[in-house]
Amino acid sequence: MTHAKPRTLEDDIGELSPWFHNLHLPDGTETAPDHSLGDFPGFKWREIAGCIPEDLTGWSALDIGCNAGFYSFELARRGARVLGIDCDSHYLDQANWAAGQYALQDLVEFRQMQVYDLARVKGKFDLVLFMGVFYHLRYPMLALDIVAQKTAGMMLFQTITMPGREVAGQADFWINERDALLGVGWPKMAFIEERFAGDPTNWWIANHAGVEAMLRSAGLKVAGYPGDEIYLCHPDPAHPSCMTTWNRSEFLSATNAGE
Ligand SMILES: C[S@@+](CC[C@H](N)C(=O)[O-])C[C@H]1O[C@@H](n2cnc3c(N)ncnc32)[C@H](O)[C@@H]1O
């Protein structure tokens, strides 16, 4: 008589691979111990952890491009009720499996969604993580306008950027004075037609000035830089996005959101 070998954690991890998030499971097993970026995103979490309140009881949180849910689980451990969204069901399978491992299913919900679908989700979130997604989007400013409207309290935004931290003031120029646009510190985005770092899903890489300008333009105020290429933002009621005023019709058309 043959006995089936009991299923192990390693079997599950292997079946759910490949992993982009190195989750540390309760028994110490890691899902991607040989990650090319190191203990990812654990080292990124340690950069932002200090600017998020220790006690998130009663907070609603949104984790955009949640992948296997590393950040969602950290926020849930602090007491937040978390919605993690991702367009890729492969990663959501990992996230749902891991929620069971951590017994966090009651606090975390994962949904397969495009970031743009958030335009049709009711309500706002106290805390929004928008990390590692922006440069993967073909319509980044639309996404940022949508996400800014979903942010009631704070947003942590991370993207890859062009070299340099210069920020130039943006004066208004005559139509033929185009040289100004080439100046160091003018907000810019580089378009990636084929692939960047071997990845065909990378579309846009902004410079630091461009990131700040877009965040401001979406109605957000940058309050700090907790880590490399990470921006801590809050809604800025003194400078709301123009999509809430004169440009609202374009936003509504692009999102099919209606009023
Ligand atoms: C580079 S990973 C970042 C994962 C995680 N946020 C982090 O910082 O570690 C990008 C994630 O965003 C998801 N993603 C890419 N485009 C998306 C979109 N349009 N809507 C929702 N999720 C998207 C991918 O499936 C992937 O899980």
C-alpha cells in the first residue's frame, strides 16, 4: 500500500512560482530567498515603515499593484483594513494563499483590477500605497489623477526615475522658445518603446522634477522622501487637481466614471 507524501509549504511555493515578493512566512520559510534585488520588498518596507503610524486600527488602506501582498500584510498587521489590487491573477493567487498562511484573511481583500478601475470604486482610503506601478502604465497621468482622488489621508508613491534631483521653476514661455524644455530640471518623461531592463511592461520613466510636478498637478503635496525614489504625499486642498475643476469633462470621458 502506497501513502501519498504530505503536501509541504515548499510544494505550494513551487506551484505558485515565480515570485516577485520575498514573503517571510510564519515558520521562517521565504518565497523568493534568491531574489535578484535582495530581500525585496522587505528592505523597501523598512524605508517607509517609519512614516506610517504603528497603529492603523480603523484605517482603510489601498495597495495598488499589490503583487503577492507584502505591503498589504504589513499594513494589516498594524490593524488596517486593506484592499490590495493587481491586474495579474498569478500574483493574486500568491497573495490569497499567503493571506491564509498569515491568517489575515479577515483584514485583507485582494481584487483583480486595473488601477484605472478605481475611478469607479466608491469612497476614499486613509492610506494609499502606489509603489512600483507608475512606470508600468501606458496612461500614467490618468492613473495618478484617479488614485489622487481615492486618497483621503496619505499616499506613498514610488517609481523609477531618470538620474538627477534638479527642479527648475516652470515659467511660461513664448511658443517658439522650446529650449527651455531641454533645461536641466524641467519636468520630463522618457518613453520606452520596446523594453527597459529587459521588461516590455516598462513604458515611462520620469525625472524627479517630473514626478513632483505630476503629483502636484494631481492635487497632492509632497511632504517627504522616506526612501530612494519614494514620495510621501497628502492631498493639498489649497491646490486641487484641475481635473476637479476646468478639466473634469476629460477625466470623466477617459474613465467612463460619470458623476
Ligand atoms: C514592480 S511590481 C510592484 C509590486 C509592489 N507594489 C511593490 O512595490 O513591490 C508591479 C505590480 O503592479 C501590477 N500592475 C502593473 N500594471 C498594473 C495595472 N495597470 N493595474 C494594476 N496593477 C498593475 C503588476 O502585476 C505587478 O504586480
